[in-house]
Amino acid sequence: MMALRVFLLALAAFALTMTDVQARPRGLVEPALHILPGGPGHPRVALTFDACMGRTDHRILDALISGHIPATIFVTGRWLKKNRAAFEILLAHPDLFEIEDHGAMHVPAVDRPVKIYGIASAGSAEAVKKEVEGGRSAIEAAGGPHPLWFRGSTALYSLSAISQIRRLGFSVAGFSVNGDGGSLFSAALAEKTISRAKDGDVVISHINQPTHAAGAGVVKGILDLKARGYGFVKLDEVQPTGTDGTTGTLPVAKTAGHPSLPKKG
Ligand SMILES: [Zn+2]
């Protein structure tokens, strides 16, 4: 009986791996990113949030403000259009919020035509440029600062697109902890995942899904870290490890979770 259970668990794990392989085209990378650790007694993490499209999760935004917790928010031009009031709140708290570029239309920054989690990539170098620069100009047109970090939709890239994004003047913002599983985690899982972040981690979550259960857990996980003495830093405050804001080796993605789920936007 025990052997059967072990076999079934192994089979389930294999099925998950195969699903993931099918969903993620070959040759794409998911850059990792860490910040320099604060050291013993001074653990710190960088909280990053994607605002892909959709609305604003005020459970998270309000908790960050009331807890004086700094974070880096990646916004798209598409999100900006419908969330101007929330964007003004971000702008009104420059001490807390760093605003960075999540693209113009939330299409993956991959310069060849592929589908990623069912979403069509930008498809050409020209379209990648349009996505990256369109996000930047939308932020600036709305009164935001000049962004220096870019994170693309799905957080997957072709290597040539990463080089191109760097030439456009951006560091590519990876992460080390997938805090909310593309906003699809349960509240309990999001809380557990974020509260287990280690000194030097960069956490990705979503701030655009107010109706998803994950957001409540994201807040709890952050408050748990705070209660345990963690500090929070924005990406512009720290020297990221690795070159150009990503680890030098650009490891090929292995995780099954997926950090950004545009179709649920
Ligand atoms: Zn996104």
C-alpha cells in the first residue's frame, strides 16, 4: 500500500513536470535576483509587486502604507490607464514606493513568436523594444520617475531579448521567491511562502488581483516578516548580486510555479 502511494506521488510529480515543460517553450530563461543580505540580526528582503492589468489590491497597498513597508512596484501602461488613482497613491509615497517598468501591454519580452502559458510573445526585437519603451513612456507620461528596472510579462525572456533590454538602459528584475504563484496561491500558501523568505531574497507577488485569496496571505506573510525583525528595501537602494541585476549565469527556469499570469490580469 505504501509503495503504491509513493508511486502515485512520484507519478503526480512527473505529470506536473511534464505540464510545466509543455507550457514553457525551450530556450527561455527566468533570471534569478537576490539583494545583498543584511547579515545576522539584520535580515532584509526586497518586496516586488507586479501590476499587470486589472485593478488594485488595496489589502496589500494599504498594508504597505500603514506598516511603512517599502516595495518596488512594476506597472504596465495597460494597468496605469485604469488605475490612475492608485498610481497617484504610489507617487505620493516616494519614500515607500519605487515604480518600475512591467511593459506597455503585458506581452512577454521574447523576440521570437512563441506562446508562453498560452500568451503570445512580443515576437520580434522591434516588438520587445515597443513593449519595454512603451512601459517606460507610460510611467513618465503619468508623472512617474524614469524607470531603471524592467520585468516582462511571465518573467521569462530569450537571452537575446535580455541583452536588448539592457541596451535600452534597464536591469532585468528577476526574483528569488515566488510569493503568490501568479496570484493563484491560497492565502495560507502565500503567507507560508513569503514568511519563509530568507535574508537577501527578492519576493515577487501581485498587487492587481483584489478578488484573489492570495492577496490576504501576501499581507500576512509580509507582516510576519516585519514582526520577526526583517527590513524591507527597494531595488534602487541595494546593489543586486550578479551582473546587470540578474545572476551572471542566467539559469534556465526550473520552478513549476509561474510568477505572472496575464490572462487572469
Ligand atoms: Zn505581470
